[in-house]
Amino acid sequence: MIVITDNRIVGKRIVRTLGLVRGNTIRARHIGRDLMAVLRNIVGGEISEYTKMMAESREQALDRMVEEAHELGANAIIMTRFATSELMQGASELLAYGTAVVVVDEEQAAEAGG
């Protein structure tokens, strides 16, 4: 599955647009991570516990979006974006969304007369 932030894929032609696909996850902070974050805030530096949590959240949201696109019959997702929102104190949603499409190689499209 090709997942891209652009509205076109070089060397490919979009032959069908299937619509919006999305994947999300909601994560709550963990007291252990919060304690480490407080300590890092005092001495400075990256809060690696939160960096890891956000990376895992992005991957999970992307995986869910790709799964939805597969169910529609897509082989690519264009215009991929991320959004976050705080649902309550200490819990946030991470949303990945894009447009599911079917693409073919430019050469295949030209051979088919398109």
C-alpha cells in the first residue's frame, strides 16, 4: 500500500477514487511516564517515554487507516494527514486520514488507451 501526503504519485495514474479513510487511537498518559517526564523537565532533554508513545500512536492510526483502505479495495492513500485532539486531561486522540484510491503504472494506463 502506497501512503503519501501529496495528491498524486509520480509514475502512477489514479483510476478510481474510493473516498475518505481514517484510523485513530486514543491514548492516556501513564503515571510512570509522567514521573519520568517531570524529572526530565527539571534537568532538560527529550522526554523519550512520550516520544515513543506518540510514535506508537501514529503507527497504530496509520495501520488502521490502511486496513480501512484495503477493505475498500484501494492500493494507495493520497493526501494523508494527522490530527490530534485532547479528549480529557491526560488523554488525547491521534487521527490519520486520507483519500483511498486505486492507481496503476503510467505505462499500463497508456497501453490501455487511457
